[in-house]
Amino acid sequence: MIEAVLFDMDGVLVDSEPAHLEVTRESLRSFGLPLPDDEAWEAVFFGRPDRDGLGEWFLLQHVSASIELVMADKLARFEARLAELVTAFEDGQWLARELHRHGLPLALVTGARRDEANLVLSRFELGDIFAVSISSDESIAGKPSPIPYLMGAEALGIEASDCVVIEDAVPGLRAAEAAGATAIVVDRLDRPERFVTVEPVTSLDGQVLATILDLAGLPSR
């Protein structure tokens, strides 16, 4: 029996990964730093907090630079171009609103920074849907560490093992598994073989809603 649902943000609620890639490249270019290609972006940055991705990228490229300065520049660019570059994943937002309507407590657990999360919640009018939110600014470790999801569950007053997690990225799936939560993964890249331990869904649709309500012992209505 599950008691709450923990949502990732980027790739689940909003189509923002291209935006993060573009503004991160712009920031790195402005500092004269090496730029990740698409393959490197997925391997190093995808599904992880900026501080972790940038730290690993600088190590791989043998460069010394201020992660904080790059992150601040990237945040300013992201805010300036949010309306232009970031769009809704309608299925993810629909699922969150439906679960909220059915009375399930929801938490947002994202590797994005607090300011980025707040911008998205405000832009798409999702703030009232989530009882709590955990960003990379609050967590001492990013996904695939279980800490963000453990924090999200704790903030709701619930054990992580009594939660369903909605994810789209491998680091997030590993974090959910390590936290002991039940994971539902949506495959936004049409590459289901990435996830190995679970069979992803292709859309966060009525069947996913019915599955979660059944796990929670709630009737569809």
C-alpha cells in the first residue's frame, strides 16, 4: 500500500533537457570552457544536479573553473529563456493534478536548483499541487544517491518504501530503487534498454493513474 507519490521534474513534468543543454553550453562558452556534445551531455549531465555534472565535466576535461560562477550564469540564462525553451509534458502535469485531486500527497524531488524549480512551478501553475519540494540546494547529494527521495518522503512524514516515484532518467531510477520506493519510469527518448531493472511506460496516461490508485487502495473517480 503506497501513501504518496514523489515526482521528478525535468523530463517528467516539463520538457526542459534541451533548454538545460543549450544554456549550459552558452555559459561554458562564455567562460572559455570546453562544451559537451550530445553524447557527453547524456553521460555526464543528464538527470544529475548541475554541481555534480559540472564537477565531473571539469575533471574529465582537466580544467579548473568555478562551478558556482558557471552555475550562476547558467541560472540567469535559464530564467531569461524559460518561456522560450521550456514546454510542458502534458501527460506528466495531468497525472500530478489527477493524483492531487484524488487526495494523494505529492512531493517534487528534483536535481534542479531551488530557483529553477520555483520558476517552473510558477510558470506552469504547479505550486499548489505539491505539498513539499526538494531541490539540489537542499540535498547534500544528488541522484543516483537515494538522499533526495528519502528527504522528499521524510518531508511528507512517510517512509520512502510507501511511495511511488515518477522518473525519466537512469540516475533518478537508481535513486528511487536505493531509497526503497516503487518506481514508474517514463521513457522520453524511446530507448527502454537504458533502464535495465524496469520496463518503462511510454506515456503517463490513464493506465499509470489507475495503477497508482490501485497501489494506494483508492477508487478511480
